[in-house]
Amino acid sequence: MKRLPLYPLESRFFPWMIFGLFCAANSVLSYFTISLEWKFWIALIGLFLPALLAVRAVQGKRSSLNEALQGEWIPKIPLLAWILLALTALFLRFHQLTTLSEWPLEDEAMNGHYAIELAEKGAWQLTYDFSGMPPLYVWGLGLFFKIFGISLATLWFFPALLSTLAVGFVFAGARLLFSRSFTFLLTGFWAVSFWPLYLGRFSVQGGFLAGWMALTFYCLGIFLRAEGEKARLKSSWILGFCAGVGFYTFTSWSIVAFILTLFVFKLTVGARRGEWGKFLYFFIPEIILFLILAWTTLGDRGGHFRYVLQNPLGPGWTGLNDTCAMFWGSRLPPYLFAYRPFGGGFLNPLLGAFCFWGTVILARAGFSYWKQGIFFFILILPGFLTGGLDGHRVVQTMPFLIFTSSLGLASLASTLSQNKRIYFVAAMILFSSLLDARQLFGVYHSLWTAPKDNWFASKSVERLRAFGILERLNKEQGPGAILSDLVPDIFDQSLSVATYPFNAAQNQKLSKVPCRWAAILINVHYQPYLSGQFPEASWFWLASDCVPPHGGLMLGVLPLPVSRPEVLNKYIEAEQASHSLTGQVYDNHDWKSSKPILQSLAGLYPLFKGEPFLESCFWEKIAEYDYHDREYSAQVQALQKALARGIPAAHLYNSLGALYMRRGYWEMARKNFQQAIHCGLNHTSAAAGLAALEELEKTGVKPNE
């Protein structure tokens, strides 16, 4: 077989030279810390100018992609290669299933909570949380919990399973549309590349979107290959149904459905074909399913797209940074995380080089850089409009980038002799997978398991450490009653989800199981009071090496029966009432007012009234949601009640001091900071607050809050 007509130059060296420049530039931009100016020059000299030169060199020499997509340019792909690819895909998705990231993100915990409510109580919704999140992922996870049980293992097994099924759908769709040779490339990169693997490691909606795109790709293949009127209409309906259900996966599906609808319209009605019946069989189920969800989302005040109305141009510069991060890594500090890539981009330097070379091939085939740029911008538009281009909001770009990378590899392989192509392709897929495995199991694992600054991140190190203690107790003594929602903010349900299988305070199936222990999660400054109530308790400070301003959390373990069972029972009642508000907390977050939460809390006050610890917990919760609504005067009053009716703890004084200083009441701030310092137990930042206040009085310059 002759060289493929993908890049018509007599010199075989020229494509490899351009590809080498792409690899070198990507490697430097991904793996080296250099100034922004140097990054600009490296990108210009190593990426943009070579890409323009490559297209310029063949200007006017346009050709088709059919040979790469339909031709069998790899004479024979051994069965062993397919088997090894499948085994590698499975290994990379399920290796270290529960130990890779160690602990759920807040988003994962939220999905876990909703799925538990669905599996255990049948409580389903059409949209979820404050943003009107589409429901399909929660429904699927709830069903998975119902069948296989609730645990961290099943929380993470479900997205890994979806990611595995996606590989199968990509293979099936590619076999319908492309040759065996190109199918091997496309499936190989989807099976072992970082971005698909990364999505399969989070129990959130983006992974479901990627899997649904793969399923829709397979249905598109059936649609395009259908023969006979009945088969065409049936395949149109199936494809339209998939397009409609896709709206229930994630917000970003809207752009996929838009592009797919235009494509089907062109194939059926465009070019004077006039096959309106075929198009309507596609469009009617799609639009009906869309309108049902859209009507509900409007009731949630716009869902994710509320961000567009707040600040439509705000994501611009952030979005530009995030676009670069897709290829070379995020500039955000790792502890902020936010689903962005660190230690390299979503495409490793090799895969990125294949992708950039693939854009040259597309440009030569008539899909110019301008067209590619517009198409890429349309794909990432949902990310720009909803506040950020993280790995889930722009997942719809992933198939295009993987396709382009596969095309680039096919082009370079075509310059080799027939008997070398399979070895070259296999070697490139293997080397690319090693780079991505290093990023996932090396960079990310070390990032997720290092506690530095994580008190500010989306993973709670304190709750992870509490879980380790509680899990050992469960193994040694069986289930216990765990009180984790008496803390001020219960948005982070990671500990509740992780301990649900052995938490008799929440899991109704354990209500008749005798418990030998109980545990309570508190602020560290409540420990002296509770030690007096329960002298038999053991206490574990969970934040001794990363102390936050309020001192951090402490876990108390109480052997049952306790010395004061009537007090513990009152605490359990207050815990269960607090936990019942979790749905409201999720529904009234971010831009939404906390007034519904405050109203519900007011109705629960009799359960907290009269007991000092519960009084402090109650008024701390009130202060938390007043702060969310920027009702600072109400927050001050709530904290004062927490001190007057409850426990005069150091962190309450410290919070009051910080509020007074922010509002310019310096004497009141000083008084509260000093009271925090003079408390019997003080692990707060009150001393730093006093120092900042003194600096403010000397210089008149407001310190950093």
C-alpha cells in the first residue's frame, strides 16, 4: 500500500519536523515553570508558526480524508492488540478505585446524598441543587445504590463503569463509520487517554455526559448506515430520543444537541433532499424531552445559565486561561482544584502534538483554521457562559480533540512502510498512556493525598480523618450513631455519605441494630464542655497540622451506654433534624437566598433550646446562613446569642471580632479577640486578628481579611 495522500509533499521529513516542534513546545509548556512571556514565544515559535507553515506548504493541494477514515492502511491488527487495549482500559479505570482520590469532593457528596435519598426513600426530582442540575446521573447512581449498596466503592464504581461502557460505544460507532484501522486509533485514544480516565474518576455529571456522547455516536452510526424506509425512520427516532435524553445528563449537552440537530437537518432536509419525515422522527422526541426539562429549569431561575445574566463577559480572561489549561495545565493553585488539569493538560504533550498535526490535515481537507476555531469556540461556549472551562463543562470538546489526534497519528503513520505502521501506532498509544497514567496516578494522587492548604479546598481532610477512625470502629464493634451535622454548615455531606452503611443515626435499616458506640463531630473549642458531659469519651483533633482560623474540627467517640443517655438522645434528635435540612441547603446556595433555610431552622429551635451545646450549634447555624445572605447585623446578633445562651467558646469570640473589625468597630473587635485569647482553650486566629488590628490603627491601611 502506498503512502496515504494526507499530506502531499515529496519529503517525508517535513511532517516529522513539524510534529517534533509540536512535541517539544507542548512538553516545555506542560512540564516546566516559565514566565508568561517565555510561554508566549514558545507557543508562537513552536506551535502557531509551524502550523501555519505546514498549511502554507501545501496551499492549493486539497484532498479527501476518506483514505485515512475508510481505508485499511494498517494491513492487519492482531487480536492480541485489541485484547491488550481492552485490559488496559479496564485496569486504568478501576485501579485504586477508592484510594486514588481518597475522599469525595463536595459535588460528589451532594450527588451521593441525593442518590441515597432516591434509593432509600424514593425521593426523586427533575432538577437538583441550586443550579437546577439535570437528573440523569443522580437517577442512575440511585439505582446503582439500590442494587449494589451504598458505599464509597459504589459511589466511584458507577462512573468508572460508565467510562468503560463509553469505550465500547466508541468502538461500536467507529466500526459503523470508519475502517478497522482508524477505529483502532480512535478507540485506543479514548480507552487510555487522561481526559476520559479523569472523567471516570469523579462521581459527577460530566462523566455521564461523555458516556452519553459515546452512545449517541453509536446511534448516529446506526442512523447513517440504515437501509430501507422503515429502518431509517426507526434509527431517526432512536437518535432523536438519545439527543433529547442528553439534556438530562449535563448542561453542556445543549451545544451537542444543537450541532447534532443541524447535522441531521442537513442530511435529511438540506441540499434539496426534503426528507421531512425522517427529520421530524428525529426532532419531535428531542424537542419534547427538551421542553419538559426547560420548563422545570425556568422555575429554578435559569439553572447554570444564571451566571450569564450576572456577568456575561466575566469568564473571558479566565476562560482564555482555562482554554490553554486544556493543553498545557492550569495556572490555578492546586488546592483550588475545580476539575482543572495540573502537571500537564488534558492532552499530554504527545497527544497534543498529534492533535495539532491533525488540525493541519483537516485544514488541507478544506476545514480551515478559521472554521476549526469557530467550531471549537462553539463547543466550549457552555463553559464560557457558565463561569469556567473545567474538565466537565467543556467535555463536549473531547471527542473532537481525540478524533483530531487520531487523524494526526494516522497521517504520520502513513509515511512509514506497511509492516511498521502497527508497531508505530501501538508504541504511540502505549507511550501516551504511560504519560497519562503518570499524571493520574502520580500527580493527582499526590495532590489529593497531601493535606497542605486543603482546609480551603473542596475536599475535607478533617472528615477524611474522621472517617478513618469511624471505619475502624465499625470493623471492630459494628455500627454506631454518628452525629456529623451539628456543625454550622452541612453543605459538605462527604462524611454522611461515606458512613451511611454503618450510621444508625441516619440509616433506618440499622434502627433496631444494637450500637456499642456513638461519635460526634464538633468544633474543637466545644470539647471541654462535652468532656464534662461525657467523661468517658475519647477525643481526636482532626486539624492539628492545618489549623483553620476557627480551630478546626474534633471527633468525639463515646462508648455506649453513656453516663448521660438523655443528653445524647437529645443530641441525636437535633442531628437528625439538622440533616433533614440538607436538601434545602443544596437548593438555596450560591446566588439564592438562605431565608428558606433560616425559616426551617427557626421551626427546629425547640429541639436545641435549653442545652448549652445545642444552643451554640443552633445559633452558629443561624449566623452561617445570615453571613451567606450578607446580613452582617443579624449574624452578629446570632453569634452573641450563641455565646449568651450556649458555650462561651473561643471561636465564637474570634468570629465576632473579625466581623466587628470588618465593619470598622475596632474597640469591639479588640475586646472579642482578647476574650478569645483568654478562653481556656484557644486554637483560633484571634492573636493574628489583634496584630492586624494594631497594624490598621498605626497605618490606617486596611489589612487583608
